[in-house]
Amino acid sequence: MTGLPKPTRMGRMRAAFRTLGCKVNQVETEALLGFLKALEPEVVPVEAGGADLVVINTCAVTTTAEADARKEIRRARRHNPEAFLVVTGCYAELSPEEVEALGADAVVPNARKAELPKVILEHFGLPSDPITTPPSEFWGAGERGLLNSRVRAFLKVQDGCQVGCAYCIIPRLRGKERHRDYREALAEAEALLRMGIKEIVLTGVRLGSYRGHPRGLAGLVEDLYHLGAKVRLSSIEPEDTGEELLRVIARYAPEVRPHLHLSLQTGSDRLLRLMGRRYDKAYYRALVQRAYELIPGFALTTDVIAGLPTETEEEHRETLAFLEELRPTRVHAFTYTPRPKTRAASMPQVPIEVRKRRTRELIALAQRLAEERIRPKLGGEVEILVERRQGGFLLGHTPDYYEARLEGQALPGETVLMAVEGVEGYTLLGRVVGVRSVYTAL
């Protein structure tokens, strides 16, 4: 675009950001916000219009995600016709020509995400120097500060995947595995804690494979705990979750959060083998049982895919029965969609109407299991890390990752005791009955 407004002392740049998909994308968007902090942008919704800059960080894990990305790009251009529109992420990696045709001014693939600040600053005629250039692909929010004070922050320590599950396109889009050196990660964590961040969420495309610490992920988690952080793990693969990690979580819970999101995908051993998954039901069952044995207050969440290629009705029932046995607190159910250039795309496909029906059955089971798991908390007291106040209520999460909405007085960053008086979906309702720790920035 031509004639774009330049940020000046007379007026603040208006910038809009949209993040789709995984927590890795979220941390990368946060990092970009931190590197642009020197511009003091006014962050506005995409729909508000009149933005000088719009950045969309896209996902392409499913065909639905691709459609969402296209919709967001069109909407951004419609609402902000004169903006410098930057599109990055997995959809930009997969289909750069389509992204450009949709109206993007700059298409930045995953391999060049660390160049985002440079691309933006140079477009607006501003210098790009070491202060505004990320030092590595693992740049994160802690290196330049957060635009908005918050309680939880993501810390990216791993990227890429080379497992090659039959249905998954991510290895094509994220490349080979890379692991952030633990000393660099700890330095960023210290910066986040100095800003007042209380909970650090470790993220990666295949987080459990992390090898940037001599003791792997377990060693990094333990080091973060000793820095004074509360630590939560994002999604992790079952085969990457070993005894040492479980023992570290158990030793330092609840500050190291007693919650794991272990991807299941299917309860059929045949399909697990066919899809290239590196565990079977017996391994998964033993892992979850061990977690319950070791970790006080342990909570399991998982995801499953309905209608994988060649899935029979009996195998679908196997998945339902296995979830009943595991009794996770939350299940994310997805409908399988073929991805280009994956092995699963060339396999015999389950009819789409059958896939959708199986998804509905999985969702119905997930809702029932969630209700059964949350009901026993009624009448009790739980610990809540207060994250913000909204609409007259305090909002936060329990260590085992239930959302909470409560009445009472507390500051963001405080850990409070909540009397649970009701539930609404996946959310606990109640009131503050005590304060465990006071918010103080290091």
C-alpha cells in the first residue's frame, strides 16, 4: 500500500493483532508486541477500523483453520483498507501465494518470524537495530516487556516436529525440532518475573521432546520453580512424558501445576499404529495411572480426532469407552479433515456425515465427563490465581486448570482461597474467603 501514515510524536500508531491456533503462536504474537513497545502503539480490535498496522498470526492444522485464516485476512483488509497488513504463521507458510492474493502486504513464513519487528519497522521508515531485532527464533515476551501488565505469560522453549504422524501437516510447516538453551530460557523467565508475571506456561510444538537442558524438560521445570515461578505445561505427547517429569510435578505441586494435557487422538491401538503414534492404550493408561498415584490433585485433559481414515464403528466405540475409563476433566474433540501431502490423505476416508456424527458423540461424552468431574468441587475450597477483574468479578484459574469466576476483593497476581458455590459449564463460581500470597513484582 502507498501513502501509509507514519507513527510520530503527534499521534500514536494504531495496531491490531489477531492470533489463531496454538499457544506457540500466542507467545510469538506477545513477543512481537514487546518488540514494538518502543513505538507505544495503541492496540485496537481489528474490527475497529483505521489501523495503521494489522498482524495476523495464522494456523493451518486443519482445513477449518485454513478457512478461518482466510476469513480473518479478508475481514482485516475490509475494516482496515489502508493498513500495512502482515500475515505470518502456518497458513502463510503453507499457501503464501493465496495469502498475498487475499490482500496481505507482507507474507512472513514461520522460518522468518523473528524478522517480524524488522519488516514492520522498516516499512514505517524506522530503524531496525539490535534493540528491535530478536536475538533468536526463540524470542519471547520477556526480552522487551509486555505492552499490558499480566499475570500469566508464555515461554517458548521448543519448535518443530519430525515425528511425522500420518494425519499431520505440522512437520512441513514448523520444520525440524529445535531446542532453546535452558540458560537463555531462564534469563527470559527472570525478566518476566521482574515484570510481575506469576505463572509461566512452557510452550513448544513438541514440548516434551525438549533437550535444551541436561535433564530435559524436567530439569527446566525444576529450575523455573526455584526462580519463584508458578509453572504450567502446555500440550505434551504421552511418549515424551517420563517418570522424572511426573516426580518433579509431584514434588513442587501446586506451584508446578498438577495438570497435563496428554494428546490421545484415538482409543484404537490399530489406528494409533496406522497414524504413526508412538504409544498404545496400555502405555497411555499406565502413564495416567502413574500421574494420579504421584501427583496430588492431578488433572488430565486430552484431545481426540473423530473419523480418522479407516476408523470403524467399533473403533469409535473403543475411543468412547477408553475416555470413560480415563475420566479426563476436559476433552477437545475434532473432526478429521485430510491434509495435503500427508499419508492419511491417501487412505480410505470415513464419510463426512459419519465423522461429524462421531464428533457429536465425543463432545456429548466430554460434556458429561466434565460435569461429573467438576461437581465434587461444590461446597469445597480451591486455590485461585487471580488474573484480572472483569464485569465486577475476579477471573482466574485453579492449579488443575479449571476456570474460576468469583466475588470479593483481590489484586491480579494474588493467590486466593475460593469457596465454590456453583458451576457454569467448565467454570467454578464462588467467593474469596482468604488470600494466600500478595502480588509483588521482583
